[in-house]
Amino acid sequence: MKRVIAVFMSVLMLMQLGVTALAEFGESKNTQSEWNVFCCDSDGTLNEEEDNERKLFGRLTEFFRCICDKFRSFVDTITAFIKGIFMNNKTDIFIKDRADPYVTRGSDGWYYFTASYPMYGGADPEGYDRIILRRARTVDGLADAEEIVIWDEKDTPTAHRYIWAPEIHEIGGKWYVYFAASDSADNVWDIRCHVIMCEGDDPYTDTWVDKGRFQACEGDNFSFRWFSLDMTYFEAGGKSYVAWAQTDGNSNVYIATVDPAEPWKTTCPAVLLTKPEYDWEKVRIPVNEGPAAMVVDGKVYLAFSASATGPEYCIGLMYADEGADLTDTSNWTKLDRPLLTSDDLYKEYGPGHNSFVKDENGEWIFVYHSRDEVCFDGECGYSHEDSLYDPCRSARKRYVKWDENGLPVLNG
């Protein structure tokens, strides 16, 4: 079906190009200099009959221009219709104004949700300054659940704005939140990975303590020395891993092992896992970031986000055998195409920074953020500012599907 739709849309685009060419041809022939050659007698006086032809051609030009404009509108309408109806890819907002969403289910049976707390414009003094948390008995229940603040930049002298992409993990029987924050009170871009730990068993009501900046193992002089963020945690093959994004020319994704007893420091040097290689990973800015792991039937699927954070933002994928050494890049396979882009969706743009979780029935869900059409069209009230300062990235969720090769499908 998608191939038929693609062919149909290609035909529409070719027809549009043809109508556009006719209009441009008419306009080019309707200039005074062109018609002075064709419509004047040898003495330079205007020939009345050919002057009438010039006027007729001018009317035809206006006609083709009008047809061209109407056809553009027609193509846009048909495209939206196809994406919205035939592709059936309209996804409602799950939680508004919450980017970098992370959902997990604890051993206590509760689902927990956290995400970046937004800025409402560049002058907002309180955006990106806290860690929020919701909980509910079902995934859908998170949408209307109470949202509390479990951590604020004022609670510590070591982690300052910007606080981004928190993830809550239950590791070794204790709760932790990995998040990005600035090491400097006067420089919001001094971003590093940080950790807080819950002192009790209930992450929603008990006290959290600061474990400081994430630490690199002895001898690792690279990890967390520069701009680093988007840390995630997962277990596979009896080992514990963290993956995160860090700049080294470009933003790349790295992986290392950790000890669940001390999951605030790595136990091996960082290994480069993926860097921007393909065109879809390098739109406006070469970026790989936001890793998210899903372990299914002996395979580890690691999603990541690519390109700048506008409509070009998209989700890519790597995978490996669960029992393999995941710090050996030769054990990973990286797909050469994205799994989810703006073109796959209806009236939402820049899908990315997702997390995976099973619902109450054991079905895999991925939760991601995207912007809606109001923001895309510049009607949100924040389009005059850098996209970092608009709150328009909202959390949405979709079910993971699977293809005939056992790979996850996110655009189905």
C-alpha cells in the first residue's frame, strides 16, 4: 500500500511540476522585450493583431499561474489526506509540553513517567530547572496523573540549568535518576551527565540525594570530559550497561558497563557505538543522541535520535545479540535508514528521543516527543525564538510492530 501511495504522490508532483513549467514559460514570454520582437512592424510600431495575441497570451499566463497555485493546494491536500487516512498515522498527544519522555514500570507495579520540564520562551527563568515525576497503575493513566517535582536545581550546588532528559531506573533494588545538567551556575551549556538516588523504596514520596556528576572509570580520560547528556541504563546478558551522547566533533553515542551496586560510575572505558554517517543523521547538524534500549527474545535493540531537533529529527536503530559483548562494536548492526521520520506521521514533526516500555498486557510501546502542526506553521507564539525555547515538544506513544525479519517497526 505504501508503495502505491508513493507512486501516486510522485505522479501528482510531476503534474505539479508540469503546470509550474507552463506558468513560468508563459511569464517569461510575457515580458515587454520578448513581445517587442514579435509584435512590432519593421518601423517599430505595434501591430494591433499581434498586440491582441500578446494580451491573450498574458491572460493564458495568468490562467496557468492560477492553475499552478490551485494545483499546489490540491497536492498539499491530497498528501495530507493520504498520510492522515491511508497511512493511519495520526497520534494524539499523550502528555503535553513534555519532551524527552521516559516511562518505566517498577517492581512495585507502578508506571513512572519523567521528561524535560520545558522553557516557555527564552526569558523563562524556571524552564529546564527541575525533575518531574508522575506515576499510575497503567500507561494511559500517566496522562492525567499528578505531577510532582522530586528535584530542583536549587537543591544542589553541583547541578544547574539546563536540566534535560531525566530517566528513572530501578537498579539493584534502588531507584536512580540519570539526567543532564550544567556544572556551572553561570554557563548553562556546561552540560554533563548527573545522578540522584532515592534513599527509600518509594521514588514518589521518599527523599532523593545527589550522587553528583557521573564518574568515568580509572584510566578513562574521555568520558564526561565534554558536553554529555541523554544517559540511559539497561541490562542484557547478565551485564549492566549505560549509553549516552557526547560531543567529539559531532554528537555521538557511547556505551560502557556499570556495577549495579554503584551505577553512578562506569567500569570500563567508553566505546563509540554510533556516529552520524548517513544523510538523514546530518540534517542541519550531525547528531546521534537519545539512546533507548529494548531487550526482546535474545536481541538488544538500541534506538537513537538523529539530526537537529526540528522537523528533521528522526529515530534510527542498532541491534545486537543479547549475549554478545555489547562494548564490541563489531557485534552491532546499524540500519542505514531511519525507523521514524516526520514523513511517516500526520500533522506532527520531528519525532525522537523515545523510550520503550511494556503495557499492562505485555505489549511493547514506544513513547517519544514531536511537535504539532501549530508549532510547525509558526503559530505557537514561540516560533520567533530558537526551538530550544519553545515548549511545543509533547510526548506521544505508539505500539511497536514487527517485520518479517523480527525487526521493530515504529512507523506502522
